[in-house]
Amino acid sequence: MASQANIQELEKIASQVRRDILRMVHEVQSGHPGGSLGCTDYFVALYFHILKHKPQFNMNGEGEDLFFLSNGHISPVWYSTLARSGYFEPKELSTFRKIDSRLQGHPTPEEALPGIRIASGSLGQGLSVSIGAAQTKKLNGDNSMVYTLMGDGELQEGQIWEAAMYAPHHKIDNLIATVDFNGQQIDGSTEQVMSLRDLRAKWQAFGWEVIESNGNDMSEIVKALEHAKSLTGKGKPVINIMKTEMGAGVDFMMGSHKWHGVAPNDEQLTEALSQLEETLGDY
Amino acid sequence: MANTKFTYTEKKDTRSGFGDGLLEAAKKNDQIVGLCADLIGSLKMGAFQKEFPSRFFQTGIAEANMMGIAAGMTIGGKIPYTGTFANFSTGRVYDQIRQSIAYSEKNVKICASHAGLTLGEDGATHQILEDIGMMRMLPHMTVINPCDYNQTKAATMAIADHVGPVYLRFGRPVVPIFTDPNQKFEIGKAITMIEGTDVTIFATGHLVWEAVEAEAILREKGISVELINIHTIKPLDEEAILKSVAKTKCVVTAEEHQRNGGLGDAVAQVLSQNQPAPQEYIAVNDQFGESGKPAELMVKYGLDAKNIVAAVEKVIKRK
């Protein structure tokens, strides 16, 4: 269990990660701040409290928990989290989306950025990859866990449901998937674009252990991930339907899909940063 | 048939070479795992499944997921061999291969049966003729198309020792076994089957046997043919190609594939940049296939020995 002091510590890190996201996206005037800000608390809880991992990166990740990001467009939050947890120097965040950078617009292992094990960006593929990695852990007698995050709009991809059918059939119970349930996608709300209907019922019908959580409350997301972990090892994969707010942490970016793939201008950046404490020092 | 330089006593399908090679490779290397999308019998993966049930994974009719699972399984050291028809191994899952396997440089072996026209009666929906092109366009990808049972078996075993994504293409019908059962398969190394001086035939897959038959006919007509088996289309053995064409000065390429994007284009690219030479293509000419017996289709679409003979006579006149 996380103490109150732990939670406050995590919240401080999250504030810095949000500053990193905004500054990265602002500098190149491209990237995806909305979903990145919405998932910041999840990433910080995962990397600074839940994952048993080694920042001395090894592709095979034997004996450590693995994380895969399926909705690769929220790379800014992942890059910042990796840097702040020691995978590489935070100053490298300034190269995001620039030529010759290891921090590609969407994550890739081709540039050998520590922490990245698979390319993502074209949606719907990360759940399959995570299941495969989880199966290899089982074959290798490795008791560590596999975590993955996907978007809610991403659930419109057919491959997700192929994977959803496969994992319970093969009793993949060392996997905790999370859906970033912010209800928004590029063309509008998921309700308008392509209704997801009852997600809990869908995943349950496919044979998953389903939990729901609030992804923008550090204490609650930590509790939810600890709870998810307690449900592993029982013959079923676990999915965490995590309610978030796109743009969380910056008042004028919240409650809309408008900031999905739009960078703040100079004024907006100043206004946004004024709402977020610099806790670990800007890169 | 005329007096061919290679003979055979048995015919067998190349997919059986894959099945037997997979079993043998898996006995030697315990990191090999097998995945199949509801086609165990067609892919000849049954023996592997029986011998190594804990290393075999049925994915159901869900090829996109199979490619993703395979990519994920490499993380931690497994060497996944995926098995389904060539159409469902490439076109259906191109983006999964592109992102999760090729761009991610994952050690997945994409094993594809029933390639080309010789799939026969099922018709054009399943007769993929674009797969070599699609796969050779992907950076990091190795593309292999062996010619008979023995070579397919050897290739299936050899790719386990190559780190990186591989597309291994083979077929459905029984065809002559005419290569050495104990051959060492070297990825990227072309094999000169017959030496000659008037023309070079670069053939791949099932067309290598057709070219063996064509050579016998041409020899009787006084034409000296050099026949080179290009089992690896990528990386292409440029040195062997240039060396042979420096001698013969003209080329016929032969493949069970569209002329767009296949072996012929790969060879033409090398020649045009180094030593341009007249070239004729034995390939399907921008058409879909159709139902029929494999041998009938090979004749109708111009992929048999007789058409190779005609192409050789034509290209020699263009020298």
C-alpha cells in the first residue's frame, strides 16, 4: 500500500511530467498533449510505484515487469516518465520529434531509446504484443508482469478483439491491460464517432477480469493497479477501464477533444505552466 | 521430357519441407515456438504440435493478432514461426508486419504456404502473387522462396540461426525433389545449378524446376543456358547476378508472382544500375489468377517451361 507521503511524492512527479509534456510539444509545435496529460497519473503511478523494473534497459526484460504502449501517439508522457525514472537524461526530451532524435513522434525501438521494446502508432497492435510477451514470460518461468495501455477510440480496431478473445482462451493471467477511457477521439466524442457501448460487459463476455478506476486521482489509480495485481495469477487476464479527462491538469485543455493533436502557443504554454508546479527541475 | 540435367525419383510439396524442417529445427533449438491460424494440416505443423504441445499456439482465424503475438514473444528470446497461407501471411497483415515486426526488428519467421497460382482450384482470392513485392519493400526483412522439398526444409532450419524477420514462401502442390537432401542453406547466396554462356535464367521457387526442363529443350536447340536458383530474393546475391550476366549478356527471370515488384524487378534494379542487359520476364502480367488445376494455370499464365524457352529465344535476339 502507498502511504499518504508516497502519494504526495507521486503527485509532485506527475506535475513535472505534465510540464515536460507541454514544453516538448510546444517546442516543436506538434505532438499529442491531450491524451498525454490525461494519462500522466497512470504513467507516474506505474513507473514510480507499481512496476518492478530496471532502468538499465535490456530488450528481453527478463525478471522485470514490462510495459507496452499501444496508443503510441501519447509518446510525450511516456518519454518524460522514462527520462524522469532514469532510462535516459531528461535533457534529451528537448530532441522530441526533431531530426536525428531517438524520441520519434511515435515510439520505436529502431532508434534504441531505452525503455521502448516495440513500435506503436498504427493503432490496435499493442494488446497482441503484450499477450505475446506475457506468454514468453510464462514459457521462461518468469513470474513478473506485463502491463499495457490502449486508448478507448483504439478499441474500434478489430485486432483488439482478436486479442481480447485469445488471452482468456490461453489463460494469460500475468497481464494487466488498461483502457484510457476519456471518451474522446479525433473527430469528436466516442459516443458520436463510434459508440463503445458497455465496455465492462464486452470485456467480461470475452472472459476478462474487469475493474474500473479513476485515472486522474493518484491515490485511486495506485489502489486500482494494486487491486489489479491482486487479481493476476488466477487464470484470467485483467483489464482496468480507467476513466480520465483529456488534458487533465490544465484547466483550459480539459473537457474537449480539441487538444488531441494540437500544440499550445507561447501564451497558452505560459498559462498552462502556471498551473503546474516545477518539482524536479525543467529539462 | 528431354534429357534434364537434374532428375528426380519423388515429388513432394514444399510445405512438407517446412513442416519437417520446423520439427527438426525445434529439436535443436528450444527457443523455437510455433503459431498457426487454424491451418495446422495445410501448413504441415501437426508433427511439431504433437512433439512440442507447450510450444505450439493456436490463434484461431485471427492473423493480425497472430503477428502481434509473435512479435511480443520475441521479447524474452523466443523464435516464433507463424504459419498460414501466403495471402493471410502478407496482404491481410501488412501493417502488423510493418510496424510490430519489421520496423521493430523482431525475430519472427513468417512462414507462408499456398503461395501463387499453384494453389489451384481455390482461385484468385487465395492465389497471392504480390507477396514477394510487399515483403521485399520492407526494411529489415529477409525474403526466401525455396524450390523444392529439400531446399524448403533446409531453409526452414537455417532461418532459426538468422536474427531478424524473415518471410519464407512455399507452396501447396507436389513438385519434383531435385536438390541435395543434405544441402547447407546459405541465406542470400544464389546457387548456380547449370553453367552456360548464351543466357542466364534467374529462377525462384517452383519456377526453378520449370527452368531445368527449359534448359534441356534449349540445349537440344544448341543454346547454352546458365541457370541460377535465387532462393533468397532479399538480400539479393548481386555479385552472382553481375558475374553471370557479364558472361551471358542477357537475362530471363522466372517466378510465380506478378511481374511488378518480384524477382524480375529485383534483378532489373541491380542490372540497370551496374551493367544493363536485355531481360524478359516470366511472371504473371498484372492479372489476378483463377480456379483450375495448378499445371493448367501455369500454362495459361505463361509460367511453364515452354514459355521460358520462348523468352530465352526472344532475349537472345535482343542482345
